[in-house]
Amino acid sequence: MAHHPANDIPTRLLMWQRVREYAVPPSMIETATARRTVGDWAGACAAARVDVDLDLRAVRDRHGTDLVTRLRADLRRLAPDLLRWHMPRIAPGGRLRPGVTVSLAHYRSSGPAPLRLVVRTPPARADAGQWMSLALWEGPKNEASGQHLAHPHPHPDRRFRLDLHRHLWDSGRSGELARRCGADGTSSTAPPDLPTPHDSPWAAAGWAAEAELLLRAEGRPRGAFTVRLGARNRAVLELVAPDDSHAPTFRPLREVLPPQEVAALPMLPEAAARVLPDLELLRAGLVSAEGLHPLVAAALAASGSAPVAGPVHEPGDPHRVECRGEVHRIALRDGVLTAVDHDPAQLRREELLVALGGPALPCLRAIDAVHRSPEALPAVRERLGHGDVAGALAVVEGLLGPAAVLRDGPLRAELESAAARRVDHGLFRSGLLAPHPGAGAWGDGNGSAAAHAEAGHRPRLDHHSPPAMCRKRSSRARPRTGLTR
């Protein structure tokens, strides 16, 4: 792998490098793939930490057998581990973007709005385990049902949508990745009138083709569309072509539209607007082909993208300690990390001496340091942050042994914090966590929200605000100015 000084590597690429290493572990990919191959799509979702919030029988009763047949076919093609791989993430930790609803597929129905297969991420206060949920969105009127009340944004997001990018979650179409992401060597330099992004670069070379798919899905053969350039910056572009036999191109829209009309235009999804992070990592030499998802690696290898060689790690032995002028070994014995070059009776005497306030042997000091703050703590913290509890515990057991008793320190604090946050996620899934940050101040027992209200912050009103809050805020008395109502 090519050598890169740390200061020359963009921060976003370092983030994506950690995401590719920890967010979707190989054990998850293997288990989900094995279950999906035999047709167990629900088991594959469970292996990829995706909750299934849809009942196919209820969908059949409401919308008919034809729609359920199409839905079941998509569920069997769904690779939930590949979907997790390509889900939108946020800096700096690279966790799943919280509180977002991503559309995967849409189905025409007899109702006014098409049905959509969606995947949702929980809000940030309940994102322990980095679980996702799979559901069927049946239109705005259905958002008033109980299954959507706990989610802050149940409506499918226009910016993060994958129904036009099935190769990012459909195992049968994953081979289209190289063509859609520009891995064939097509330049992805942005036009000079577009600002330089702070995160992933623009994939402007494919905007015309992607915009054609977008406008066709919206029922418009040609027309204007927008690209989100920043929080309050939109580029309004126009797809043009001399006739149907020529490939379309885009250009800035000549006329200036009012903000309301710009907001109503179709928006190019983020997956089409920016360069694929895997392609950037490969080109920068920060990841090997073996470190990618198998379906991603196969698609990029078929396109001729040269995989880079993996890093060569020198074998090291962190369990050798200089003790009383000699090099002693620390290793696992009977499931516990111990100093093997000391007699057990001597270790018991030294431990008793330490308990009475005496100095500890260098071997015992090393064992204590490993228990409290090991060198593998950053890897454990990354795995816990991305929900890989089993991987984090495997690292701890491989370092300290399965029979080890954790001592007070950063390692134990990280594990206890991860366990406590899983309780918050369970409360969110059961509907016991307030959907609005300020709802706890109105009697639902959410202590964190009550503390937020006591701190003097006024929660912003929206359609998820509790009715008691809306009534209190809207019926305040007028100031005492001598005027009567």
C-alpha cells in the first residue's frame, strides 16, 4: 500500500477508512450472505442489525397480492449488509446519519401516493447498536399511525434516496456499481462554477445521466433539477439535448427562479452527486480490495479498477515486560492474563503487598494497565460506536481472557456506557422514549428532556411536539399593557 503522510490525507478519507474497517464487520457480511443465499431475508436483516417493521399479511390485506409479490421479491434480493455499507453517514465518527428515512423502492397502488419500501435510522439519542428498521411507507396520511410516531422524520428524504440506485442494496444489480460510480476512468472534476466541497468531491461527469434517470422517475423527460451544494446553497441546472438520439448534457438554468419553485424541483440524490467513498479510498491507497465488501470489490474489479496491495503488519508482542532486569512474559493462562514467569505463590505475596500500599512488580503494573486502558482501546471504542458489540468483546477476551474481571478505567467505562445506551434504544423501539426532545418536560418521564427544559432552552415547536406544549405555548396571556382581549 502506498505510504501517505498523515497530514496529507483528508480528514473525511480517514473517517471513511475507519468506517470501512469497523462499521460492517466481516462476520456480519458472512452471516447475512449465508442467510440471504438460502432465501431467509428476515434472518439476513437480523444479522445486519435491521429491524423489520412490516407485516406482509397486513400489506396483502390492504393492497392486494400483486403488490406483496413485488415487495417479497425485493426483500429476497435485499442485501442488508450491502445497504448498511452504503448508508449515509456523518462526521466525525462516521456513524449512520440519525433520524433519516431512505427510500429503497416504490410501488404503484390504488391510493393517491405510491407505496415505498424505506429504511430508517433512529434519532441520535437512541442510536446505540447502530440499528436500522425496514418499513413500508404508505403516504403522508399513514404517518399519523402509531408505528411512525416515534420517528422524527418518517417521510422519505429527497436528498438520501436509493430507489434510483438499486445497485447499492440489490444483490442482483450490484454489478452496476462500476458504471454508475464512474470507476471506468471517467473524470469526475466539477465544472468551474461549482464550489469546492469540503467533504466528498463532486461526481459531475455523471450528473447528466443521473439527472435523466431522476427526471424520468418524476415523469419529466427534460427540465430543471437541483444539486445541493451546501446547507443553504442549491445549484439549479437544466438537462438539455438536441434530440433523443444524443446524450443529454446539463447547464445552469438561464432564468432565476423564486425560492419556492427551486424547492419544488427534483433534487439529485447524494449518491449520484458525489464520488463513491470506496473509489476514493482505492485511489488514495487507504484500503485494499480485500477490505471492501465482497459485492463492491467484485464490481470494481470487473471494471478494471486496480486493487492495491494490503498493508504488511510486522508481528509484534505487546506482552513482554522488563521486570527486575529480565524480560518476562505476560500471557493468558486458564482464561486470565497473568505473569507466567513468576511463581503463583510469589504473585499472591506481591498482590497482598500492593493491597497494603506497597510497590507493585512491573509485571503486575503492566497487567493492571492492560485491564484499565489497553492499547486496543481505540479499536474497542470504534467497534462499540458502530454497534459491533460482539467484535469489541472478542478483542477484550483475546487481550484479557474470557475469565478476566474488568477493573475501573476507560475500558470498563466504555463497555458500561455502551450497555446503558442500548437501554435507550430499547425504549425508543418500544415507544417509551419521547419522540420530541422537549416532551419529557410534560410528564412522560424523559429525564434528559426535562434537564434540557430546566436549563432554559425552549424546544422548537413542530408537528411532533406534544399537544400539551402546543396548547401552553399558543395560549399565553398578552402582556399587561392595559388592553383587554
